[in-house]
Amino acid sequence: MFLALQDVASAPWFSLDLTGTPDISGAILYCFFTLAVFSFLYKDNPFYKLAEHVFVGLGTAYFTLQYYDEGILQPVYEYLFGEGGVIEKMETSGIVEIGGYSVDPVMALVFRGIAGLLAVMLVMRLFAPNSWMPRLPLAVMVGVYAALKMTGETQSKLVLFVGNMFKDPITNSNLLSWSELTAQPSWRIENWEAFFVFSKIVFFVGLLSALTHFIFTYRRTKVLAGISKVGVITLMITFGAMFGFTVLGRIALLIERVDEMKSYTASAYSLGPAPAAGQDPGVLSLMLTPPILISVIIIAVLALGIGIKKDGRANA
Amino acid sequence: MKRELPILLTVLCGLGITMAFFSSSAGDPDDLPLGWTKAVNSELLAWALVFFSVAFILGISNLVRISLKTISSRGEDWPYKAVMLIVLFGYLGIGLMEIHQQRYGFFGSTEDAVVGIAGQGERAMRDWVYFKVFVPLQATMFSLLAFFIASAAFRAFRARSLESTLLLTAGAVIMLGQVPGGDELTFGYAGRALAFTMTYINGAGQKAIIIGATLGVLATGLRIVLGIERSYLSE
Amino acid sequence: MASVHDFDRRWIFLIMGLLVVGLVAAGISAPMPVSEYVDSYFATIDKLPEGSIVMVSADFDPASAAELLPMYTGTIHHLLAKKMRIVNVCTWPAAPPYTASRFAEIAPMYDAVYGEDWVELGFLPGDDVAMGTIGQSLRSAYPRETKNNMAYDDVPLLRDCGDSMGNIELLITMSAGYPGILEWIAQVGGRYEIELLAGTTAVQTPDLFAFYPSQLSGFLGAATGATQYLQLVDDVAIDGSVTADKETQQSRMLVQTWAHYFMILLIIVGNVIYFTGRKSS
């Protein structure tokens, strides 16, 4: 996994214990599917197509299982019929707590029963795509989501947010200084007062002009167009920052992929004969590790494919 | 009625959740004047959670239907579609067995199960396949973007106007400021420029975007909760 | 003059690939300076009293694990080293295998007892709804924990949590996108006034500058943040248990440096070719 295992002495052929040393069969699958996806960079090919379809099949199955277990089995079956569930509470004349509020078990059963019924209506979409029944659970979902989003977002991203917006840059005079733990003093911006005043002006001008650009979209007068232009500049720099971070993220993923492959080039994963104790495994051992062996096979097959195609064209 | 009933349901659910938001959150709901709204809120959230899951699972049917059609008509890439279905149902089978074994011990005592990552064996095979096949596939799919972004940088990113020049410059500053060597290369200025850009200019831009988007969420939310917005009911 | 579009982009792929493979094979590493946001993240956890209950939400998948898993690993080490009690939840379905494997590896190092020092509640579907449910009532959201399928009230740590978020001192999310930190801020941070920390992917990092420091006490942005944080955690983790992870991250950041130089070079060369071509035509 995350730990690079360059110095592994020996690896099992197959092991379900995922905290120990990764197994060789798993390493082969891991490297094959990684390299099969990378082969797309050359062109679309059977290895990539296989990887793509396995990904869709496996991904769909994995997510389905998670939703089935945590979204259906737990809140419906376990909630009603499980140990300490509503039915058991009904028999023992207990109380069911919903959101911390005490409710009679019969009421709880009725409520969740309605949910079950509506869920069945949703399934009706499979058999009668134009039926009105799936609209009811859909309506519940839309209502719940809309209200939850509206209340939560308005409070946190409008009311509290706007309040803090004017507070943060003014009260927090240390926003630009790096921590005391900074190893390189060059990363610090000295608490130079005039610079901070300038920074805050940049912030407020940028914020107000960008807001103006978003909100006052009608009849652009000269003044409004000027302010809007400053807003656009602020937004473009913001998008530039987002672009820079996106590059950072994508390259980080690539580096991790290559680093993971490197961890499987340890001699413990070599499919060749094990070297004698204390002896250098040698180049052959390295060539027979999953990442290199599979790379060679994929490249060879793709090259062979080009050769066959060229011959075919020549003969045609 | 087929149209009015769903709208009524949306409005009732929306108002229920909104009411719970405004009732006091501190203290035991049993002792609060509007404590019952907490129960309504919690139950409605549980409903939405169930529907969300059912809707997701329904998505499989489409995938299976289209794939079966391609296989039966020997359409393009049909052998791959067959592999996809085998993987899908194979993994579903393993997963269902493990879930039911863990919860209800359908296949004998759970203690007989193989040792898995949590020492219980409850999701051993599922997780093995997940880490050995799904993880490399998904992680590598996304890492391909590094190559495409590099190609786009060469072929498409042009400093044609003031705005695009600023965008590219800001991107370059962030790229240099975020890595250890970039700061040294620019005599320590990349780190400072990064801090200034991110905190004050990006901060201003992001805040403006967030406020604009939230106003949109508020307006749309109000329209839905009050039953004015009905487009979600159209086929 | 030839247009950049005539150039086979696979040459760029090849150079990029060779650059990264070559530098990863070299395996050189170098320390990084720590930024203020990372320092705040570290200090927020560090200042909490022993035994505080911290909720950690793993909201990521394999596509973002390269950036977020090191942060998650560092955070679990940090929390357990400081003897905090962890309630682990996931709002992304692909996260539970990661959290299970991390805890299985790290918890024994600190003699942490399941159910008392940490508990795994697993995945909860519904995105915003899941977060709303967790905030409203943890017991309703998770009637059972996920590892041993024990009832909520049979787990000592969950009993101490009670029903609401009131007893949870801090909420940390490893956020890869939607749902993630922005939704936690909306559904839980603001409503229940809980202090929040986040580790995020590079793509989401710029958004967080808008919430720091008032609504977000600190954050780890991208692989850079992960590296800086692991440098700090290395001093508090038991027996150098994160040193290897830290060095791996540091060496990856050095590769990242050269990849960024290459990207900037591509932009410059692409523009030079474009403008020279335009002038001559």
C-alpha cells in the first residue's frame, strides 16, 4: 500500500492479510491493471479495453454492495427486524429514539414502513418507466435535499461566512507569516505594515469587484464595466491558482503510481529463481519482477500488433 | 393528483427539514417545545438515505440491459462486455456472501472465516480484490490526466490576452511556490508570491464565487420548498 | 513554421513518463518548509486535552488516495500518539477498506483498544443527507459500528459520545471533493459549532482559503500539505513509525518539482512557437 516495500525479504504467493507484506499474485494483478491503463497513452488497445471494462464491472459491484449494506440492510432490515430493532421494542414495550426524540415503536414501524413502500415505488421504474409512482420517493428526496442544502449552506456560506469575511483579514494580521517551524526564512513575509495594508486593499477591491461582476449583470455602465473588469482579473488569477493546484494534484497521482510500481521491483516479487543467501539478485531477477515483466509483455504484444497490421496493409 | 401529490410531498418534506433547522439544537429533544421536529428531521433524512441507495442500485439494471443487448447482437467490444458482467456478478456474489456471513453467519460460525484486514475475515475477499484490482484501476485512470494536462499545456495554453496571461502566470507561480526547489529557483519569491496570491487574490475570488453560488442555492431551495419549482417532475 | 498541433503529443507523454520514472527510481528526498495552514492543523490537534473525542471522516477513494492517504495516516498517528479517542466515519463508499487497513496497522502500535480508543462506523450513503444525519443524531445514523457489528450503546466510546455532536471536540475530514469539507462546513460546522480541520486534494485546496481561519482551523492542501504534516508528525509518532512515510513523501515532492519545471517549460515553448509562427505568417 502506501509504504514502499523496497527491502522485503520474502513475499507470500497469496495472502488475504492486507496489513502484512503484499502477496505476489496480488502484485501481478496490481501491476497488470496499472500498466494496462497506462498503455492507453500509446493508443486504445485490448489491454486498456479489458482494464476499462473490469473497472466498470468491479466499480459498479463494489458501490452496489456498499449501498446495499449501509443504505438498505442497515436502515430498513436491521432497524426493523434486527437485534434491538423496532419489532423487538414492540414486544418488550420499549421506546424507540428517533433523532434523540422518544417515539412509540408502532409509530416508528409505520414511518419506516412508509419509507419501504416508497422505496418499492422507486423500483417500479424498472418495470414501468412512465409510471407516476417513482415520482413520490423522488419528490421526498428533492424536498429533503433542497431544504437541507438551503438551510445549511445559507447559514454557513452566507450568514457566518459574510460575517467572518470582514473580520478575518482585518483581525488576523499574521495571515501571511509562515510558522516558527519554517526551515527556510525565505518563505516568510515580514510583518511589514504597509504591505499588509496594501494586501487588504487588494483583497477588498478584488472581492467587491468580483461580486459586482457576478451580481450586477444588467446594463453595464462605464463605471460598472470598469469595476467588472477588475473583478474578471481577480477571477482569472483565482482560476490560474486553481489550474496550478490541479497540475500539482494530477502529477502527484502519477508519481504515486510510479512509486507503487517501484515497490514491486523488490527481489521478493521476482518470478525467477530465488538468489542464494547474501547474493545480489542480479538483473535477471529484476527483469522478472511484475512491473518490468508485464511492461515488456504489453509492449511486445502492442509492437507485434503494429507489425501484423503493417504486413496486412502491405499485402493488401 | 399525479402531479399535485409529489409537489405536496416535496413541500411537506422541505418544510419539515426547515422547521427542524430553526428549532433549538441544544438540549434533549424530549424536553424541547419543538423537539418532535428533530424526530421528523431524522426520519426524513433516513428515508432520503434509503431512496438514495435504492436509486443507485437501480443504475445497475441499465448497465446490465445495455451490455446484454450488445452481447446478444455480437456488437462492438462484446467480449469485453461479457467480461464486465462476469466481474460484476462475480464480485456481487462474493460481497453478498461476505455481508450475510458477517451479519447473520449464514455459512457457519464467523470464527471459521479467513483472517482479513481487521482480523475478522468479514470483508477479506472483497477487500483483497478491491486493493489488488480496483485501486490500481481507478488511481491509474485519474493519473492519466497528468499526461493530458502536460499535452494541453504545450498545445493550448496561450497568453493571447491580459486575462489569459494572468491565468498562466498565476498557475506558474503556484506550481513553483508549492514545490521545494521552486522557491530556491526564484530566490525565495515563489513562496511569498504564492502566499499573497492564495490568501488575498484567490481568497477574494473564492469568496465571491461562494457567495454567488450560495445565493443560487438559496433561491433554488426556496423555489423547491415552496412548490414553485416543478421541473424535476418532468419526464 | 510547423504548428504545435502537428507535433505528436505522445512524445510529450514519453518525456513526462521517463522524467517521472527516472526521478522516482533515483529516490532522492529533501525536507520542505512548513506553511502556516499546516502548522495550524497540527497545533489544533496538539492543543486538545488527552481523551478528547475526535471524529475523523474519510471522504476519499483510490483516485485521491495518493494525496489524502498520507494525511489520513499521519492524522491517525498524531491522534493516537496524543491519546485522543477517534470516531471514524466515511461518506465516500470507497473509503472503508482504507480506513480499516490503516487502523489495523496503526492502532496496535499505540496499544489502542477497539471500542474504547477508536471505533469504525463505516460508510453512510446520502452525501449531504449523511452529514446532516450524523450531525443530528450519531445514534440514528449508525445504530451499529461496522467492525464487529456491535450495537451503539454497547461500545464505550460511542456511549461517551452520547447522541449529539456535543461531546465531539473536533471534526477532521480527508476530503476529495463532493461530499467533503464544503458540505461538512454547511451541514455540521455551522449548525453545531464544531471546530473543523481538513485534508484536501490539490483541486479543492484553493476553495479552503476562503474559510480559513474562522470556519476552518487549519488544512493540509495537496501532496505539499501531506509532506509538511508528516514532517511534524514524525516528531510525535511512536518509534519513528511515520519516518518511512515521510521520506517517501519528501522524495515524491522532489520529483514533483522537476515535473512542474517541465510543465512550465511546455507552456513557455508552446507560446514561443505560437507567437513566432503568428509573426512570420
